[in-house]
Amino acid sequence: MKNGSIGIDIVEIDRLKKVSKKWGKAFLGKIYTAKELAYARSKRFPEQHLAARFAAKEAIFKALGEVERDFVGWKNIEILNDAYGKPVVFWHGQAEKVRRKRNLKGAVVSLSHTQNYAVASAMLIFNSRS
């Protein structure tokens, strides 16, 4: 991972709706932070925004690699929006420990969704070594 790392993921929105309906708060509370849920629920089609954040977290996990051995936890990666609507990644708990251990400055993500699919890409940004 010296030169960088990227990840991408796509989510079927209907599949996320079905899982959310079946498992309800247990599923949502395992995957999303309170701020992520509040943001999505403020939108006309919250499932699209939840699916995009799910895809973004998966994309970050893929960029990190070795998720089974060094899994950082769903809620330890938080995807919020800045004042301009740009998605921003926040690292908490185990994710923050892994970020520091791997000398990462952070990650940038891009999200998009349609009525049926949400997609996200993530690029890890490494601290420069002087």
C-alpha cells in the first residue's frame, strides 16, 4: 500500500430496504451512526443515502484490505457531509487506530445513487514521509 489504495462498491437499494425492514433498528444501529441515520432520514428517499454510505464504508474496507484480520467496525467509519454537501470520512475507535498504524492521513470518497443503485469509491490518502 505504499503508493496508495482505492476501493469501490455498489449496493442494490431494494436489497438494503429489505434487510432494513427485516432486521430494523438492530441492523441500522450496527451499521450507521446516529448522525448518518439523521442525515438520511432528513431526505425524501433515505434508503438511497443509507445505501450510498454503506457502499462508501465497504469501499474503504476494500481499500484497507485484510478486513477479516483487521476489521475496524462499521460505525467506526462515519460518512457525513460538509457544508457544501461533499462527503467526508470520520475515523473513530478501532478505525482511528488502524489509520494511525498505517500512516494514513485519511480517505476521500465519492458517492452516487439512482433509484435502484448506490455506488461509492474510496481512495486512501497517506501521510507524506519526509
